[in-house]
Amino acid sequence: MASTSYRLIAEELAGRIRSGGIAAGTRLPTHRELARERRIAVATATRVYGELAVMGLTVGEPGRGTYVRDVSGYDGAEPTRALPVPRVADLSFNQPLSTEQGGQLREALRRRAGMGDIESLLRQEPPGGRQVDRAVVATYLLGHGVDTVPANVLLTGGSQQGLDTVLRALTRPGDILAVDALTYPGIKLLAAAHGLQLAPVPIRADGPDLDALDALCRTRPVRAIYAAPTVHNPLGWVLNAGQRERIVAAARAGDSLLVEDGTYAFLEPAPPPPLQALAPERTFYVAGLSKNVAAGLRFGFAVVPDAHIAAVVRQLRAAAWGGPTLVTSLATGWLADGTVARLEQSRREDAAIRQDIARMALQGLDFTAHPGSYIVWLRLEPHQRPDLAANVLAHEGILVSTADAFATGGYRPHALRLALATPPREELGPILRRLRTAVDAIAP
């Protein structure tokens, strides 16, 4: 057939899928069956299914076949957030807040309103922040195992901007970024924006496959390794000291840089030393105050090796010149007076209670979670496709994240990530039981 024939067949099937003529969850014919039905070559049938996958209409599952995806838009990296029914709960995003924080904010703003030099809050900060504020962050980080001097601390508008700035400074389009096969969706978005090649590292029950990482770094020019060794998102693991040493060894063997995400690390009360402590010459440690204080407080920081400070500062200057002075004043004030430390302790206690609630509500299901985190990785049965589950739950008023938002390789596991921090604690159990009932009702 003509080279355009596969597109014609793909467009016909796409139209039937979008109209509901082929229902979500339907298993499509095998490549050979489609070739026989349409009197085309098997290679052409493969191109048809490839085109449908690019359109986001199908997904191939090794050993099971090609399935029609639900097209309601409640799954994926950027799901629809406008629910078809009144919202019951958002389990797609962690926004922890405690009742005392409103009062803390009012008091902090009153103190700043009484400053003798309040006009200083209207002045421009230098890229990376003032030395006095960087010193406050360096002191805070010392309590989290990162021993650095203020000169190596650069302030950012949240951890996502920190990751973005670091990647802009140290990579070029086409560079290889090693990531876990399941990882934080924000790093996927940044890699796409910067034209980076993601090299997925297979995962095991207790962390990444470090033999595979070592082989990758020795055989390919891996520019950087992105890792979250302490309370991983979405799997919750805390890598032990030996695993961390092996990651550092792999980076050194391949002369690769390390980007360490410490966003959720505060939830582990006694972690092994961070990668930054093991390899300060090549590790960029990035974190912020979105999970331990408030998501709306866009304040973050990056600990940068000496050789790369100037490049990162240039990127900060190009993006925003300097951070918002009022936010920096609030954040560093709370870091200095112990408010952040108290909130972190409160968050650890709250997260442990929420995990207990989740274990009770989800008892008997297949899930993975750090006992003191805000995340549950819930594995589904083969017939409970994540896209279908997300649609079913949306009609129950519940938002969730599906596995494909976190997947970096071709395999998309049947799983949901549940974020536990946002609903009121007293409502979490009933919400999770409602979720369980809705998912259990999905027919084989």
C-alpha cells in the first residue's frame, strides 16, 4: 500500500476511539491480526499502532497487547483538574498545611511591617540571594547532613526553579540524563524543555538497579544523574549508605554530575548522609520549603559545587535576576527562629498518622509507602487500567495521579500515586475507602 495508508487507517481508528465507537480499555487486534484484517504488511500495522500511541489514544503492554486508553484526560503528566462532579478530594498533589500557619504568617507580616527599614523589602536581591540569607540556609542544611558554606548556597524561587536552573547551567540539548524508571514528573518536563535524553534506570524493590546504573555510566556519556535517595517520589524508598556510595562511584566512573532532590528528605528523621556529603565536588543538592512549610511559599535553594557557581548564577540572572525579597525575608526568618524545624517535626508526625490511616483503609491491596511519608504507590490489577481508574475516580470527585506521569521508559505500570497530605486528616480514611470501592468495581 502507499506510504500514507497507515495514517489513513490510524485516523479511522482514532476517530472511532474518540467517538466512543471503540471503548476505553478495549484490547485491539495483534499486529498480525490487524495486518490480516486490513490486508497490509505487519510493519504497516506496527506503524498504525505507533501513530495511535503518539496521539495518546493507545498503550502497548508487553505480553498483553495494545489497549485503548481512556481519553477523558484525568491521567498523564498534566491531567484535567476540572471534575465532572463536585470535588471530594485531591489526592494528586501534596499541599500540607496546619492550622497554626495562618497565625504564623500574620505575625511574621506584622513584624516586617514594623521594621525600621521596611523599604529594604522593595529592593532587588542579587542573583542567588544575599550572603546573610544564604548563611541562614547553610545553617539549616547542616541539620540535614549538608555541610556547606554560604557561598555555595544559591536561593531560588522553589525547588522546581532550582532544578530548572541547574539543568540549564550544566547541560546542553542532546545530553543524557539518567533517571529512575519511575521518577518525579517535574524532571521529565524539564528534560523535554531542555532537549535532554532520558536514560531510565530499572528499579528494584529497594531502589534503583545500581548494576544497571554503573553499566550505563561506563558505556554512555551520561552528563548527569538525577536522584532522590531520601523519601523517593513516588516509591518512598530511603537508600542505605552502601547504595549511596555506589551511586557516587557510578557517577565518578562516568565523570557524571549528580542532581540530588531533597524535597521530601525532611520526612526521614535519621537518613544516611546525602549524596552531596559523599561527593560535594559533583553534586547539586536542590530542595525548598514547599512540603515542609507551604506550597505557595516559592522559596528554594541549590547547593552548587565551586566549579559551577558562576554558571548557575548566570542562569538565575537570566531567568529572574533575583528572588522576591519579601518571600526570602519570611522564609529565612522562619528558618532562623526554628519555625521550619517545628513544622518539619509536625509534618513527620502528621505523615505517620496519615500512613496509618492509609494502611487501614487499603489493607489487603498491593501498595508501597514509606511509613512516614505523604505518598502511597498503589498497584492495580491487570484489568484496572490506570487511565480508566482515574476516570472512574474523577466521577467520584477524587483526583489521583497515574503511573504514566512518573514513568520514563516504555513500560507503564498499572498503578496510582496517592498524595495523602491535602485532605483534612479526619476525612482521609473515608476518602480512601471510597477510592477503594470505586476501583474494586472496575469490571475485568
